[in-house]
Amino acid sequence: MKERFDYLRASSIHDAVKLLNEPGVKSRPLSGGTDLVLLMRESPLICNRVIDISLIPELHRIYQQDNQIVIGASATFSEVIEAQLIQQTAPVLVQACAQVGAVQIRNMGTLGGNVANAAACADSLPALVCLNAKATVVTPVSTQKIAVSDLVLGPNRTLIPQGGLITDLRYTIPPAGSQSVFIKLGRRNAMAISRLTVAALGRQDDSGTIREVRLVPGSATPQIRRFSTAEECLIGRLPEEALFRQAAELVIEEMAQLAGRRWSSEFKEPVLTTMILRALNKIFDKDDKDIEMAGKPK
Amino acid sequence: MKIDFTLNGSEISAEAPADMTLLAFLRDILALTGTKEGCAVGECGACSVILDGRLVNSCLVLVGQVNGRDVITIEGIHGPNGKPNDLQQAFIDYGAVQCGYCIPGMILAGEALLATKPNPTRHEIRTAIAGNLCRCTGYQQIVDAIQATAAHRFQGGDNGRA
């Protein structure tokens, strides 16, 4: 039987981009393969050659450059979880990656692949958007840094041009004193596709006043983005339950504006409200801890 | 395409079509049928193997990806003279094996865990086998067997490997 596709291993980023853009053959980059291998079974015509980028050493590097953390696009979820630099600077991303699939999938699946595949339920996307992360996208003629929130247009749609390759993801280290958290709701604890997620980051000053907040619901809207109206209502205020509830209401309004009211809204609205309350409770120190009734992640 | 890699400690060289998965290659070309196909979409863990020290689903790995790398399958886990090693013996002793179909994957998940975490908590064991489904639902005994093996090895017990 004729082979449906050919396999080539790229030795460097330069080599990979060259191979991806060779005329006369439809090539796709293969990193973890957890999405692509299945996609190729369903849609054999999407490519006739895979370019394996998973063993390019520079695509696995995780390092600090000035005040930024740079993560090679082929770093697996496990590598991200184990990286001290990320544990120290972005717990939200570590927690999100730890929620992906099970150990086998986390050992294979990569951060770059999660962004490029842009599944509506991708766990790393809300965390990356919460970190204001940028992706470096390389083509034969250009190298661009694009905010992840702009790069992902909607479910399985991105701005990555044909033959383009994400080579790294980078974020500016959040200011000292920032707290971040990732909360996921699935149908069970392990191997669950996200129904809803929340990535949140916040910082208070010495008086307890909220100085910074970033709120990113995942699996809630077609485009993953920060919910700025809710964020703005929290800035400059002291954390308290009434304020958190007000912010949660604004999140729900914004979700309805962006995604429309859908068959699932009746379920998603109260659930997302609780998740936002939990996230805000987790990242901000309040004087009154009355919101315990909303429950806290374990 | 030509595939050269280390399988269970031996150098292997074989021909395989580029669009074949590692799972099909192991079973259909190398006739190593210990690695099972369950769901074939990376959900069930029956096809788990250890690739360069990491547990992966061989149904999602393309055969070309293992070129030059190190693979351990269930055939590579055993005690002296082909007898069960301590983890496999613990699975027998604790009644962790029912129909048996998930067990090769479970054993490899257990070995992968114990290689990096010699003294795991029960929660860590459950997390480590979260990607391995047992439809006989004998999880309790499987966790018991891995925990007992961890304790045995932690106390300096021989793992019984050849």
C-alpha cells in the first residue's frame, strides 16, 4: 500500500523552515504528535509529509532573557511543569500544563503544538494569554513576535501562515508579589477535556489595594482573551466579596457578548461565576474570608 | 524507511513504512504483541511504552520518531530467567491482574513512576496511572501493588531485574 505521508526529521529551526516550505510537497510540522497523528488519520489529505521538529535541541530550551522567560516551542508539558524558571515566575502556566491529559500526553504534547493547534479547550492558552505571552513565528522571509491572544483567532484557527513555524513562547516575568492560579472544570479529574477554565493573575500593594489583575476564561469564548471590563472594576479597590461578585457578573456579561447566549449558557454562567470567585479568592488576600461558601480549589 | 533504535537494550534495525505508528511497528513488524492496542487515540494507555525514559502512548508516536532513540516495552521488563520482576510479582500477589489487557501499560506506568519517584504517595501513584484505563476497574489493587513495590525497593530491595 502506498504510504500516506513521508517522515523527515529537521536538525535545526532553519532546516525545519526550509523543509516546510519546499515546493511541490505539502508539509506539516510534527512536534508532540498527539493532535497531528490523529488529524492525519481523519484527514489524510492535509499533508503528504511531516517534518519532525520534536528533537531540535534549541526548541526545547527554557531560559531567561533579560526580564523575559523564553520557552522553546517543542518543550513538552512535562518539561514546562518541571522547569524551575517557570515554577518560580508563572505558577498559572505550570498548573495549566499539569491539567493536560495524563502523563503520557504531557510527555509528548508540546506548548508550541497546543498554541498552533488552537483547540477551543487548550489548557495552556488561557495561561499564556494571562501572562501576556508572545509567540515567535518564523517563515522563510520573516521572524515575528505575535501576542498569543492575537495569534489564536478561534477554534483551530491561527494567524500562522502556511509554512510558518512557532519557535518559542515568551512572557515578561510578572512583578514581584504577583499571585497566579489556573482552575479547570472537566467531567472528571484526569484525562478530561476542559469544559471551562480560568487563568488569573493579580497583585496587591502594601495597603492591600489591588494594583494589577488579569482574568482569562478558557473554553468560554471563541478567542481567548483577557476580560478587561471585569479587570478594570477590580483595579484600585480593596478585595472583598461584593467586589468579587461584581467582577464575576461583568465576566458573565462579557462572555455573553463575545460568545452569544448558547444552549450551554445556563450551565456555564453560574459555574464560571463560582470559578471566578475561587480564582480571585486564591490570588488576593482579603480581610474577610466569607467567600469560603463558594469553595476553594483543593 | 529504515529504523535503527535501541529496543529493550538491544540495537534493532528494521524497515517500516513512514506512516506507521510505533504501536503497529512493534506488533505487526517486530511481532512484540505485549504492547496492546486499546483505543488507538491516546486515551487508554494500553499501548504505553517508555521512550527515552518517558512514558508515551505508542499509538500516537510515528515509527520514524524512534530512530536513534531508546524504547522499553513490556517485553523488556522481567526478572532473572524471564520470571516476573518485583513489580510484576506484586501485581500477581495483590490480585491486580484481572482480564490483563491494561497490565502491560500499567506496569510500564509503574516503572516510569518508580524510576523518577522512588517513594511516591498514593496520590502520586494515582496521578501516574491516570492515563491507563482498567475496564475491570481493579485500580485499588494496582495502586496497592505499585505502593508495595515502591516500599520494597525503597528499603533497598532488589527489583529482581535480570
